[in-house]
Amino acid sequence: MKLPALPGFDAHAFDKYLKNTGWLLMARVGSLLIKMLVTAVVLPNYLGDAQTGILNYPLVLASFFVAASSLGTDSLVTRELLVHPQQHRTILGSAFRLRLFSGLTAIPLIYFAYLCIGHYAPEPPAAPLSYVAIVSFVCVAQSVNIIDCYFQSIAKGKFIMYVQVGANLLSALLKLVLIVSGASLTAFVWMLLADAALLSLGYVYVYRAQHHNPFHWKFDRAVALNLLKHSWPLALSSVFVTLYMKIDQLMLDAFWGKSALGVYATVVTLSEGWYFFPMALVAALFPALMHARRDDPARYQKRLQQLYELMVIISIGIALITTFAAPYIYQWLYRPEFHIGAPTLAIHIWAGVFVFLGTASGQYLIAENLTRISFLRTAIGALTNVLLNLWLLPRYGMNGAAVATLLAYFISTFSVLLIPKTRQHGFSMLKALVLWNTLSTLAHKSEKK
């Protein structure tokens, strides 16, 4: 595989990591296609808007606690495995124990949050407590996914591909069987938990296939405390990221009801389905950034700028195509009751530009050990999204929620401009947003001709 021949990109700089990137992208593309065909299209058409809203609600509520129970350890564990590969059993064992304990702790907190929402919200929650109870165990299942960090650290993205594509294919097949057999909504709620379980079992299987055994993991108190010391800002950051990615759905249900939530859920799935690109790229290229930071600071800065511009090019391309295609997507793929989601999708998709940039810049903050700034940035985004939703959502419904999300992502991503330590980093993202280096390269080549 070769890096795309785009002006301003050093094709040789990432060559060592391209194969891993390709495998990761293949895994995400496979997951995306499956998600679009089954989860975002076939299933909503089978259930209808109201039942889609009911199905989506427990997963949205649980997602806040799933983010918290992961403790923000993924990138830190990958970094530690890169630096101390000989200690991988201790690092993984310590991280797993932390995530398992936090997952178990999160379950009663989910129930408490549900009861609070039911008491204070204008309308009762879309889903019953029994559905929320089923999905809450996703917090426990996700603890095993720390194995993902091991394969990232050894640049073996193909194993991640095996797990993600395999689990998603099996999940899609099971959902199609349920649809054909006329299954009830409850069966699909159980499938939400089954999805997480299949992914975890897949990671364990491929890890054991590489002659490793999770039962040989070791817990080290010092390692665990070190992870917690550096990860708590990232854990809180993950919660705030989930807050401003999901709070609009909970508020939409509270103000407009489960049918509106069901339609908006299709918008969010179609729009956020593309977010696999930045996550896959930065996960694969993080080792390249860390090595460059250690060996060649100038190359490190160059790679960051190239990464930002690549993110902008991909995200704007996706947004432009989706904006024009949105009416046709809903007209051709959905029942009439979902068609009102087309204008909302055309707005929501542009939030991806800032998600792509924010995901890439998050790696810079981790590399520079500025995790507290990462936390501050996402806290600003979450607060902005809540306030904007309180203002826009009751007046404009789904379109208001989409505008609030777009503005919150923009403010969160570029809030680093307000902090002296990261201001230059913010200017680098602004330059990438206008494709400064790429356009300068094209202009320079044009002058030579």
C-alpha cells in the first residue's frame, strides 16, 4: 500500500506503518458497510421510528458509563506497550483489572441515572428499565477489549480486522435472522449486549491464537496506579466526549419523544459511521508520531501537520458527498416516516470535519503528556453542546440538535487556541483547515511551470 499521492504529504514518512493502517481501515470499512446495511437501514425499516427510538435509548444511556469504565486507558496502554513490550502481560493485566472493576461499578450508576431522568425529564424515558438493565452489562464486556492495544503496539492491525469484521458479520447475520423470523423488540435489545460479547470473545480468541493467554496476565499495583494517574483526565475526557456526542439524543427523547429519537438515530448512525477513519488512522500512525517525537522533532511537527491536512481532505470530501446525497439516501432506503431526517443529516455530517481534526490532535496531547488539556477541551465541548441543545432543540427539533453538535465540535476542537501552551498547535489545525500547505505546494509547482 502507498500513501495517497496528495500534495504536501511525505509518502515515505509513514511507509513503515502503512500496512497496519490498511488493515485497520479494512476492518473499519467492513464494520461500516455492515452497520449501514443492517443497523442503520434494514433494522429501522423493520422496527419503525418509535421502536427504533426505544432500541436506541438504552445504548445511548449506557454509552456514558461505558466511556467512563474504559478509564481512558487505550492510548496510554498502547504507549506503555511500545516503551516496555517485555512487560505486556503486566500492563494488560493491570489495565484489565481496572476496567473490569470500573465496569461493575458503573452498572448500579446506570440504574440511578435512569431513575433520575424518569423523575425530572418532561417525558418518561423511551425504554423500560429492563432494557437498560440488559444493555448495562456492556460496561463489563468492554474490559476485555484492552487486547486491542496489544495488537496496535506490535503493528498487527490485521488481527483487529479479523475480530471486528468477524464479530460484525456474525452480529449482522443474527439480526437478519431475527428480522426474517419476525422477532420482537426485546430480542434486538439482547443483541446490543451480544454485540459487545462477540467482540470481546473475538479478541480473546485471536490473542490466544498468538500463543498468549489472558489467564497469564498479572496485576501490578504500581503499574495500575501509574495508569490511573495519567489516565483520569482521559477518562473524564471520554465521558465528556460521549456527553456531547450523545446528550442530544437523550434530550431529543425528553422534548420530542421516541419517534423523533428513532429518526435522529438513523442520522447519527449514518453521520458518525465515518468516524472510523480518524480513529483507525491515528491508532495506526501513533507509533510513527511517538518515534519521530523521540528521534527528530522537526519530522514530528511535519508529520502532525500532514496528518491534520489528510484529516481535513477526507472529512470535507465525505461531508460534501453526503450533503448532496442525503435526500436520495432517505428517499431510496427508508420508509416515509424517516424522510424528515434528510435535512438533519446534511447538517450533522459537517461535524465530522472537526471530529477528524480533534481525534488527530488528541494524539498530540497524549504524546506531549497534556492529558489535562484534553480533558478541559472536551469539557468545554460538552458544556457548549448541553447549553446549545437547551436553546435550539426545543425550538428546532432534530435540526437544532444537529446545529448544536456541529458548533460544539468546532468550539471543542479549537479551544486549544485559548491556552498559551497549545496555541501554536491550534494554529496548525487552522492552517490544515484551509489546506495551507497543500495549496502552497500546488502554487509553488505552478510557479515552476
